[in-house]
Amino acid sequence: MNKVYDVVIVGAGVAGAMIAKQLGLAGKKVLILESGAGLPPNINDFMQRFFNASAKVPESPYTPALFNDQGALNDPTQLNAPRPSVLMTGKGSWQDPKQSYLIQKGPLPFSSSYERVAGGTMRHWLGTSLRFLPNDFHMKEAYGLDDWPNWPITYDELEPWYGQAETEIGISADVEDQTYLGLTFPDGYNYPMPSIPLSMVDEAIRAAVDGQLIDDSSNPAKVTSTPAGRNSRPYQDRRVCAGNTNCIPICPIQAKYDPSITLNHALNTGNVDLWPQTVATEVLIDSETGRVTEIKYAQYETVDGPQTGAGSLTAKVFVIAAHAIETPKLLLRSNKQISEGIANRSSGQVGLNLMDHPIYLAWALMPESKPVYPYRGPLSTAGIESSRDGAFRSKRAAYRVEIGNEGWNFPIGDPDTTTIDFINGINSSGLNTDKKALYGKDLVNALNSNLIRQFRLGFLVEQSPEASNFVTLSEKYTDHLGLQRPEIHYNLSEYTRQGFVAAQQAAEKIFSLLGAKSFTAAVAADDSKAFEAGGTRFKFFGAGHIVGTYRMGSDPAKSVVDKFQRSWDHKNLFLVGSGVFPTVTTANPTLTITALALWAADTIKKDLA
């Protein structure tokens, strides 16, 4: 006899895991379908794969079939549950369907990736856990942005769920550092753990820039510790952070939270089952009531092997938690007799308003007398948040500044690049201007002198919501299971581009205040991943913050779900995760995803009572 479930959840990332745990604790029977691999007994295989990978990119521990025998990216048509990779290098390769799972139509590349594995993309998150600002929820009124949607909730409504999310994840932070730009906390509130100590890079920047104006904003800069989902003291049976600099893609001692923790808690309730390597293929509805009746699925045993099973599942409530690209892909291909797809009748909004935090990256070298000793500690422990809000948002995008502790690893792949330069007498890094080949003591001295002075800044720029940025289904390309792949149309608006202009101005000001020499590389005129703004050519990077495509709202004609993340069209269907965000705001999205998931779980419990 088939087991009867109260709730079926598609996706075992943080949103699906949080909902499953809460429902399991409430005695509800829950099944999670995960398109990728399940929960391993430990992270040993992940670590070994990471150690052996030539490219230490976010996906390297989690994708065994990423490369073929020739070392090239595998063709997504040959894989079950394929996923995008950041390893889209070379002119035009981001538009090559044999390298990129996403069918990219441009004009700019969508440069972020995600995981299809138990634990989801948070398997390789940095741990940054910022709350959104009060003004983020009503940009239309705050800054006269008439084309922007308001959130159907306020900061005050979400604040209790933020507190619960911080407890569930285990956040290290100090309230005193976080009470800026309108953020408030209940009287006596404390984060679960004290903040992670600042690095020497953080301290040097704070001494130079605090109280200074760094861009066209009227807000003086202030360096503050960043709330982090990693331990500053023992918590939830996790170790204390030991300062490894590979938080992305994996913490070797598991001091950083990832959703496998919550998934295991959910499974331990005895009420939650997890089916890995099970891809949801279609959502079916009752044409008379509009309620979801079942979800069809396909199963496989190996990443490039044949389909080994198929079926359908019924439940009282269905939750799609499959990320802001995979969720619209599923919804748009469901109930094929309905041209607009599932959850799309009222608004036609499914797939629209795809957003990210495009990153402006800047790097510099401190003076010889002021080493900052990077390459130790978590990848980032502090930032400049004072640039996240202000009157300037009526004209240009805001940003937050992430201070990096990993030297020039992100910008140029150091320490390897500089080491190779000095060994071989080349100058890819810009540091070996004489192009001398060194060895022995001279090599050691050159590396010591340069590597201890490197630092980088990452500006996570707010992206405006645009219906012209969207996810749809490819008419031509499918994966190994025969499912249509996501087609992406993506660009950056002038509003967002002007945020890059301000970010560049801020980077130059910070470097000047520090007496540091900028090595930020010029962007080639033929770089297909670049754009122009303010007379400058910029290259941007994806932050891995994939947002929008099934926004929440108060009007069924302009949104896909209500404030509880319930579909307007199907009362027993919940769509959760970053896809419900009407705007991307300036903060990393994970804490808000978690808070909203906990709110949705509470709503579902009441529905099932």
C-alpha cells in the first residue's frame, strides 16, 4: 500500500527543509522530492571531490558528473537533473547549450549557478545572514519608483520570523552592530551567538573609512561585522569556526550551517521521508476546483543513466521549493492542456522579473608598511552596510560592500596566479612587472611581500525588477530525461548600471583612503560578459542570489502568490523560496527565504489542523 502524505514538497533546499521540519514536528506526514543526490552519511566524498577538483568553484564538491573524461564540461543533454556551472569561460561559451544548462538568450549572461542536491544551493553559501531593511518592502512609496512592486508585508510583520530563522540557522552577530538604517529588534533580543571576530583586513578598512563619504550618498561609511550562519561558539552540535577560507564551497569542519542539518532534524521526527534522484515533471489540477491533485515524477539511479521509475503522488497540500529557475520551469510545463501553465492564470507572471545581485569586484594592494595578512579566516567577516539605503535609491541602485579575507583569490585565482608569475617570469597578476623568473629565497620574499598585502571588495548591486528578464521553456533543448531546459532572457537596467558607477567611485575612494594601489583590471571591449555605464566598461559576476519569477503581492492580477506564499490560483499550492521576492533589495536573500518558509509552514499547519 502506498503511504498517504499530508504534504508533498518539491525541493530539499533550505525552504523545503525548514517547512518539512516544522510540519514533521507537528505530526504531519511529509514527503520531499529531491531531483539530485540525497543526504550522504558524512561529507568525506564532498571533501575529496573538492580536493581533487582543478577548479575550486562553488559546485566542485557536489557534482560528480560535471566534467567528462577530456576535462570539459559535460553536455547537459546527457545528464539527469543537470545544473548550471560558473565554469562558462571564453567568449560566447555562456551561450553554448553544450556547456551551459541554461539556454541563454542574453543580451547579457545570467552568471549565477545553483545546486540540485539535497541541501540545495546553501550547500555552498558564504553564510551571510542579513535582514532586509524596512524601506526595502515599499520602494514605490519610499523613493517614488512607480514601476516597482511593493511587498505585501512589512518589516514589522516579518521581524518575528527573522528571529526564529536566526535561531534555526544559528547566526553569529551582535544586535548593536545591526541597528542601522531603520532595523529594529525586540527589547532584550540577542542573536544565538556573538559575532565572528573582525579580520586584520576589516580592521584596516574600518580605521580608514569609518565616518567618510565614499560615494554620492549622504551616509558616512561604517564597517560592521556581518551576521553569519557559522559558529562563534558551539551550537547545534556544530564546531566553532576555525578560520578556513573555503566557506564557499564547503566548510571542512562543518562549523557553517547548511540545510542538511535541518533535513536530518526533519527525518528524525519519523514523519518525513526524502526521495532523492526524483524529478518532479508535472503538476496536475482539478479543472473544476482549481486545487492541485497530484504531482508526477521521474526517477533515475545514475546521473547519466536511464530513467528507472515514474509515478504520481497525491496529498492535501503541495509545496514547490525548487528555486527561482526550476520552479517556473516546472509550473510552465505543467497541465500542458493549459497554455499558461500552473499558478499563472490570474497574472501571467510566472517566470518574469528574474533578478540577482550583480557584483562589481575591485582589488588592491596595501602599502608595504601596512600588511593585512589575508588568506585566513572566513571568506568575509565584515562589510559596509551604510550604502544599502538612502535618497539616492530614487535614481540609482543601492549596494552593500562585502570585504573579502581571501586576498585576490576571487578576482584572479591567487595565490596560484602570482606564484606562477614569479616562477615563470610572466605578469598575469600585475605584480611581476619586471617579468623576472625567481626561485629560492627571492621567490619566497617576493610572494611574502605581495600576498600579505592583497585584499578585495565585492559590491553586491541591487537589480531592478524588469519583466523583460525572464525564465521560460526552451523549445529546442531538453535534458537526459526529456524535460525542457530553462531559457533565460537577461539584461541590466540603467538604474542598476548606475549602481555600478557609484560602486566604482566608492572603491576608488576606499583605496585612496587606505593608500592602496588598485589592480582592478580593465575590461576588454569584446568581452561578451560586460556592459557600459557612465563612460566605463564594467564586467560583472553573479552572486548566486537568484530571485524573482513568481512574486508575492496583494493583487492576484500582478503577483503569483499572496503574502503567505499561497498560489492565488490553487489554494492548496504553496510556492516558496527566493522566487517570491518582488524585489531583490540589497541583502543576501537566505535569511529572508528562511523566515518566509517558517511563516509558510505555520500557515500550512493551520490549514491542516
